[in-house]
Amino acid sequence: MYQSAIRHHSFGKPLEVLQLEQIPRPDPEPGEVRVQLEAATINPSDSGMIGGSYGRLRELPAVAGREGVGVVEKLGMGVSGVALGTRVRFPGEEGAWQEFACAAASDLLVVPEAVPIEQAAISFINPPTAYCLLQKTVALAAGDWLVQNAGNSALGLCVIQMAKAFGYKSISQVRRPELVEPLKAMGADRVVLEGSGWAKNISEMTGGAPVKLALNSIGGRSAIDQIKALGAGGTQVTFGGMVSDKVRFPTRFLIFNNVRLVGFWWDQYARREGSEGVRRVMDQVYAMMADGRLKLPIEGVYPFRQYKAAIEHDRQPRLGKILLKP
């Protein structure tokens, strides 16, 4: 038996190296289950893995994609306590852009039925990252201020909605004026345009309260503006680098404002904390998805055979995720 998969045999630009292929359908070993994909998503880190620049790479040829949701479709010998049809995270270690994959039954991350399928498909990377950025890096209290760039990204939308749920005040940096009102409608307290000199007016925006946390996924000038906006003793957490511009070492702010520059990587956190630690974070994420405090927009859904159109769409200015379905 064979299945469809979107794979690459070399590292490079996604549209140049990816191919839709037929590969053998795996059978579960004892203690494993086979999961059938319902929906997968396209993430910025997928390009890094396909291009060969990400922190962890797969052996070639490799199935692309890191995130998806599926249902348990077949049980291996000795598996008990797992029902067919259970919705779980698709086993992403072997690539999410394929119809079937196997995983140890003990490693399954079950998705509550109350979480809609399209929300579940995009729940495994950006929402837990946002949760950890807000809850695991700096001790914030209700009313505290934070700033983030890429406010219209999927992770940025998670930060806006979670910050509102936790009682924090958020400032989101964006590059397009048409994004200001939609982000405010989602709960952003302030939305500022990159390159507008907004950091000079930070005290006016916050009513004199310090900005305690800056979340940086872009780098370059955008990151420097955040450092300028941070209050004394504030922390900037970098978890992405959308641009390759160098960031000048902020000597003055490190010395006189005692700002702190740190990094965060969800994959590393998940490996360190193990499956139980991941489940604790995901329980919080799913509680917010189930009651509507966290809801991410979906802009397009494409079948595997249209993966090139999906990738092209993902590269366009948008306010929502792109999904792939077999």
C-alpha cells in the first residue's frame, strides 16, 4: 500500500525541491498506532527545515511539515487504552505533510473533541510558544505591559489573545496600516507601525508604566526599537529571525537600563520538559481554544496536489494560516 507525501531529496527553496510522491504506507509496530492526517499547516520554520538552516534537520529524503492533526486509524499489537478515531497530534517527527504516520501509543498527544479541527491543526507550535513566552520567561502581573513585533503573525495573534486573557497590556508592531484595526479588534491595546519612531512615545502609550517584556521574532531595526522601549530591568526574548539584518549590540541599554537579552525555542523546551511538561502547556492552550478565548483565523485550505499554490499563498500578505489536507 502507498500513500501521498510532499517530500524533498535535497535542501533548498521549497518550490524548487519539494515533490508530491507516492511512498510506502507504514504499518504500526507492537506498541504503536497509525495516525491518518486530517489537516496540516505551513509554518515559517518549515522553510528552514526544507532549506537546511533549521536547528534540527531530518535525514533525506524527508517529508516536509512539522504540524498537523489526525485520528488514530490502526492499532499495533499490544496497544490498549487508545480508541480508533481518537484525535491526536500527527507524528511530526517524520514529517506532517503525508497521509499516514506511526507513533508509540504512549507518546500520543490527545486533542479534546471541543477543539475544532482547523484550530487543532495549528495548535502545536505557535500557541504553546506564545503561552511559554508569556508565562515562563518573565514574571508578569495583571496590568503589566509587553511589546511584540510581527503582531499579525499566527504567534502574534496568540500573544494578543492570551495577553488579554491573562490581564496583560500589549503593544504590537506591524508593517501595514490596514492591520491596525483588526489587531485591536482581537484585543491588542496598542498597534504601532514599524519605522514610525513609536518607541520615542512609549511612556505616553503606557501611561508611564514600564514595558517589562519584548518578544522579538524579526530582528534588525525592529528588535532595536523594542530594546529602546523596554523599561529598566526589562527582558527581550528572541524566538525567530525573519530578517537577516544585524542587530547592533545595545551597549548603552544593557549598562544604563539593565535590559536582558535571552532566547526561547519551543522544541528545546519540549525536549527538556518531556511529554508531561508538554501536556501541561497544551492543557492550558486547549482550555482557551475550547472556550473561545483563543481563535486563530484560517485564510486558505489546499489539497496536497495544490501544495505549490498553498506555499505561494503563504508567502503573501495575510492575516491567517494556510492549511494542507490530503
